[in-house]
Amino acid sequence: MKPPDLYTGGGAIRHALEDLLRVGEEAREEWNDAVSKAFFADRIDPIVPIVKNALDAVGRMQLLIAEAHRDMEG
């Protein structure tokens, strides 16, 4: 039996975060007023560390799952 793969979903989330940050930087070049600063401060900036922590947890969980899978096989 093939072990579960969390890396694929985690990779998609990582790429989505990278895209969000890239587009955010592009938007800030054109949209740089008090409203934009509040938007990024309230909506975008707070989720970055949360997503990064979640991605770290996905990586750790994948390692644990792989280890459990090896233990069950052998």
C-alpha cells in the first residue's frame, strides 16, 4: 500500500501563498494608500505566519506518516 502524500497538497498551498505575496507586491506598486495599507495589514499579513506554520506541520506530519507506514510494512 502506498503511504498518504501530504506533500502534494502542501506544495499547492505553498505555491498559492507565493502567488498571493507576489500579486500583493505588484498591487502595492499601484495601490499605495491608507486603504491598501489597512487591507494588507488586516487581511494578508496576518495569514502569512499561520500558513507557514501549517506548512511546517504538514511536513512534520508527512514524516510521521511515512515512519508509521514503514513500521506497519516491516
